[in-house]
Amino acid sequence: MKKIYIAPIAGVTDYTFRGILEDFKPDLIFTEMVSVNALSVLNDKTISKILKLRDGNAVQIFGEDIEKIKLSAKYIQNLGVKHINLNCGCPMKKIVNCGYGAALVKDPEKIKRILSEIKSVLNDDVKLSVKIRIGYKEPENYVQIGKIAEEVGCDHITVHGRTREQLYSGKADWSYIKEVKDNISIPVIGNGDIFTAEDALEKISYSNVDGVMLARGIFGNPWLIRDIREILEYGEVKNPVTKDEKINMAIEHLKRIRVDNDDQFIFDVRKHISWYLKGLENCAEAKRKINTLSDYDKIIKLLEDLY
């Protein structure tokens, strides 16, 4: 059975949204990525983020200092986490300028050293994986890194079909993901431009990947997990999401985030509500108003009026 993983997305896959996603039963959910620099000095904000784990969550770390990475891996493992992922794919300037994230794809041997050192400190029941882009400026090293992940003993490798230079522009090129899949034996998870169940079916059929990792496609659309399961099993989406389901979920998300993160909940939930309402008929004005409101009851009332 093909796997469905949820990508680590800063500012999105927080504790509350991970809880909502769990209701749709993906195979693996990653936390927001965590800095090993912050963990190595026991930064309280980072630790509180890590400690607020849900059962089965995987943790993605980023950094390039091997000693800090080893220390962080041991620390995370001691929290009971059973899956740690190394980020070699984040394209953001502030990350790559420090030599982290997608900057590492320029140096496969460094990735090998880092993965080997992480593996050396993990218990046998803790899985290790890596997420990469297909290159920095141009596609390069992606098959080599796949073979490194296999050699080190990674559980899987996730490949995003863009270079770092592309950021999120253009289209993800799944021919490179297919090339990785064709050259290694460990599972390959494909990532990039999966916004519908049809996208997932097409890309899986083309590349024969072992699963897909969902990112921007789940913004306001956790039903994408359900849709992909259905299209893979039945060849079609049997239960398309309805307007009422989206409004119900916007309300549910607001209620949950208020409980989970009271101080920040209004600011955190606005973007999610906007995503849930995107494309719904007669909701444009409601989206505009929500961005001006900070009162919980008023937002609930506004959403209930949309039924």
C-alpha cells in the first residue's frame, strides 16, 4: 500500500493542525522542523515545541554542525520519538545561507557523515530518514544521495522535485524522483505539486514511488488524505468534501487551537480559516472580516452564518 506522509511545514504543522490531520490517518506526520542549534542550548521555545508531541509524530531537524546534530538526535530520541528526519531540502535564504537545508545537497559526503553520525547514536527501534531537493542550482547529486541514504540504513528518502534555486516556482519535475526510485531499494517518497487526489495518482503511476509527502496541498484541505486513499483504492474520489464539512472544520480548528494555544490562537487560526474557506461561494467577505476580528465568539458566529 502506498504511504501518505505529511511534510514538516514551519508555522503550519503545529500541535493543533497535526491533531486534525491525525483524524484522517496519514501514515506519518512530521512536526515543524527543529533547529539543532536551538536544541543544543536547550532553547525553551524549541523544547516546548518538541515536548508537545503527539503519539507517532516524527521530528525533522536541521543544521550542519555534526556534534550538535548528534546531541539533538539523542535528546529527541529520549523523548520517545521513533522517527528522526534530516532536512536537506529547505530552500529558504536564511537557512541555506547558514549551510543548512538545501545547501547540503551540494555536499553529498557531508550528508553521508551527518546521517552516519545520527545513525550511530540512535536505538535500533528509532528510524532515520532524509528529505532532499533534486539539486541546488541545477539537478545534481540526487541519485548519489539516495544511494548514501540506502548505504547508511535510512528508513526512506523523500525527494522534492525542484532545485533550491526554484524555491516553489515552476513545476516539480518527477522524472528526477523516478530516477532515484529506479536506482535504490529503500522506499522513496515523492514530494511536490500534489494538490488533488488526481495529482497523487498520476505521479505515483508515473514514478512508482512508495508514497507521497503532502505539503501545500493540505492547507485547508486535510480531506486530501482521504481523497488519495479513495482514488488509489477505487480509481475515483467517492466522498468529495462539501461546503458544510469545510465550515465545520474551520469551527473545529478554531475551538481546538483556542484550547491548545490560548495566547496566540487568534493569529494562528486566521490563516487556517482562510484556507478552509478558499473557493467557497459567498465566503470572500467572511474571509476579509475574519482577518479584522480578534474575538472568538464573533468569529464563531460569522462562520456559523455561512451554512
